[in-house]
Amino acid sequence: MTRTKRPKFGVLLFFAAAFLLSAHFTFAAVQGDYGLFRLVEISAQARTLEHDLMQLQAQIATMENLTHRLSDNYLDLDLLDQQARSVLGLLRADEIVIR
């Protein structure tokens, strides 16, 4: 009689535990808090925030320019006229308003 050799229960248990551990770490490396998907998400968010930062810096530069042009040291009369018209609703005496 020939007997077929079966793997021992301990060997099967070892390989099952090794497989489960490797599956767990692979899953954590891909979808965990510090995984690849999170890395891609953070990179996309960083690009969006950098774009927003550039827009805000441009707005700040524009506001600083307008503020400087209306300061006591430097007065832009055209800008002053424009602001008086838009904010205060002022007109010159020789202008006609058509609504």
C-alpha cells in the first residue's frame, strides 16, 4: 500500500497566516491612511491648494496696487474718479445720466 503524504496541519496554518498577513499589509499599503491612494489624493489636493494660493496672491497684489494708488504718498486721480463714481454714485456737472 502506498500512502499519500499529506502536509501537516502546522504547515498549512503557517502558510495561511503568512498569506493573511501579506494580504493585510498589501491592502494597507494601497488603501490605508498612508497608502498609495491617499498619496494621490493628497497630491491632487496640494495642486488645487497651490492654484488657489496663486489666485489669492494675484488678488492681494491687485489690492495692494489699488491701495498704493489711493494712498497719501501717491494719488491716481483717474482711480479716485472711478471709485467716487462706483462707490458714492457721484457725477460731474457736465454729465447726463440715462437709465
